Amino acid sequence: MLASMDLLQLLVTSALILWPTFGVNGYDKEMTVYVDAGKKECLYHNVKVGEIIDFEYQVIDGGHGDLDISFSLLDPIGLIIVSDYKKPENMHQHEVLKEGDYRFCFDNSFSMFNRKTVFFELIVEREGDPNHGDQQWKEIDELTGLTPEEYYDMKVQDIMDFIGRIRMQLTKARQLQDLLRSHEARDRNLAEANFQKVNNWSMLQVSAMIGVGLIQVFMLRSIFETHGRMHHFWRKLGI
């Protein structure tokens, strides 16, 4: 019995470390892309039937313009599945019914001068039945004549299913953390842009005040200076 428990612990540990070789096979990619003004950038990924596409994007820097981008998702034959126009962020989920290369496009053609920085995350996975293990245990109660080995195999399978559900929840938690990081990057870029605008506007106001002060001094001196050219000009104007 002790040997069986040691073997069970070994199987669980192996499943946690080598989980990509079991159960759910998926693809997870995070990228930050730059879309120049007047340009359109597309990315491609091959997806199989039955898999689920989770795509999330957010504009974290809009140059000197708004934080917005147009997005479209197209299937292998070019039909538009999802289309967004000038949005700062969005997320989409699509269950694949046609195998092939799916196209993810960011369109900044509506902008004439501002380059956009876009963070996105693409997750492609084939989700199993989340209640598979529970249903299996219900069936065990109805079965008779199970050998210890069969009972042991079913218990290991139930643990594997449970680990799979934990993995999916951890993936969703990490996706939320990535979203919060992208929000932080967007807010930081926005704060830095506003700080630069305030500095430029302040410098302009200070320069204008200095210029106006110098002009006033020059005008007053020219009024009281009897031998200057400006004095004769003021006298002609009757001042």
C-alpha cells in the first residue's frame, strides 16, 4: 500500500511538470507590435477544428493621437469573423469550425501621423469536458467487480482531469495579470505624454511672457527717448 501511494505521488508530480505532454494541448503567445500611420499589420496562425481562439488586444501608446486601432479576424478563406473599428481594447473568443491559417489584422490606415503600439495575447487550446472526472466517479459507484489496478487507474485519471482544470484556471489568472500589466503600460505612456505636453505648453507661456516684457520695456524707452527713431515715429502718430 505504501508503494502504491509513493507511485501515485510520483505520477502527480510528473503530471504537474510534464503537463504539456498530457491532456490539453494549447498555444499561448504574447507580443507588442508597432503599427505605423496609414499601415496595416497582419499575423497568421494555423488552427485546427474544435480548438478555441482567445484573442485580446490593447493599445498602450497612440503617439500624439488617440489610443485606438481597428482590428479584424479572418478565417482561412478570407471571411471576416470579427471586426472592430477604432477601439482602445477588446477581447474575442471563437470556436474554430474550419481548419487553416487564421489572420489577425491591426489597421491604422485611418491615422495620418501617429504610430500605434499594440499589446496582444493569443491563446489557442482544445478544452476538454470539465466534468469528466466527476462523471467518472459517479460511474465507479455503479460498477462492481473492479480490480485494485482498475480502481487505481481511474483514480489517477481523475487526478489528471483535476490538474487540467487547475491549469485552465491558472491560464485565465495569468491572462488577467497580463491585462493588468498592459493597462499599467498604457497609463504610464499616457502620463508621460501628458507630462511632455504640460512642459511644452509651460515653456511656450514662459517664452511669451518674456517676449511681451521685453517689448514693453522697448516701447516705454522709445517714448521717453527724444533722439531716437521711434520717438519721431510716435510724434507723427500723435503720441
